[in-house]
Amino acid sequence: MFGDMMGNMKQQQEAIQKQLTAKEIIGESGEGAIQVTCNGLRQVLNVAIDKSKLEWEDSEQVEDLFLIATNRALEKAAAVEQELTANSLKDMLPPGMGGLSGLFG
């Protein structure tokens, strides 16, 4: 029984990893001046900069906007991961025990 459950858990983890890898999440700042794209594993995939929306002489502004966009993307990615994990756990629980998944996330 536990062997089957552990094997199923490993399959669920692998499925979640695949879903997180494929998920693209965008965080932006400065009204779209900077967009950072990451995946659900919180790996930064791309940075897009709209030069017309930035004052390049103000390097502190550019740095701040980059940090804000990056943090927003990473926060969204963490939320996506938490949701996928909670749904996966809920699917693994026996019928009638789905409410217990709220204890873990």
C-alpha cells in the first residue's frame, strides 16, 4: 500500500515539475517598461525592456524597476507552484478526505 502511494507521489512530483517548467509567468514594472519572464520553477527565462519608457541616465530607477519586475514574477511563480502542489495533493487523497489538503498549503 505505502509502496504504491510513494510511487504515485513520485509520479505526481515529476508531473508537477513538468508543468512548472512549461509555465511562463511575467512580472512587470514601470507600466510595462520592464518585463521579466520566469517559469514555475522560478528560473528567469527572459527580460524585455521598453527603452522609450525609461530614463537611462537614472540608473537607480532602472535597477529598481528591474528588481520590482523580477520579484513580481517570482512571487507569481511561487503562487503557481503552491496551487499545483495543493491540487496534486488533493487528487492523491482518498475520496472524502480532499479537505485535508488545506492543512499542507
